[in-house]
Amino acid sequence: MTRTTIDMKDEHRAILHAISARRGWRGFSRVVEEAIEFYIRQHDVSEEARQVLLERRGSWSREEAGKVRDAITEARQRWTQPSS
């Protein structure tokens, strides 16, 4: 483990302390550690997804891509918002 100093907003610090207190932990280092691990996992997943998409680039013809784009546009135009 390495000790470090970071700058953060006061409200973020308060929220981290509250989360730690609810879990019965002293300080909020473990909460920050969990947050960092979560961020790294999510970044890896999104990077993998991006790579898959890049590998598939060009697998549709321009005509096929245009038809899909048009269908999506039409679906969005017909989309209704739920009433409140």
C-alpha cells in the first residue's frame, strides 16, 4: 500500500465518510479503494467493447448501414414518452 494525498470536494469527502460509517469502517480508504477497483473494471469492459466494435467496422455495406440508421431514426420519431 502507498499513502497519497488527493484533492476532493468537501461533499465527496462527507459522502465517503458516511458510506464508511454505515459499514462500520474507520476512515474512508477502503471505500476509495473499492471505487478505484470499480472504475478500473468498468474501463476495461468499455475498452473491450470498443475494440470489438472497431474489429467489426465495415462489416455492413453502406446501404445496410443506411437502412439501419433510417430505421433507428424512424423508431425515435415514433417513440412516445410515458405520461406523468
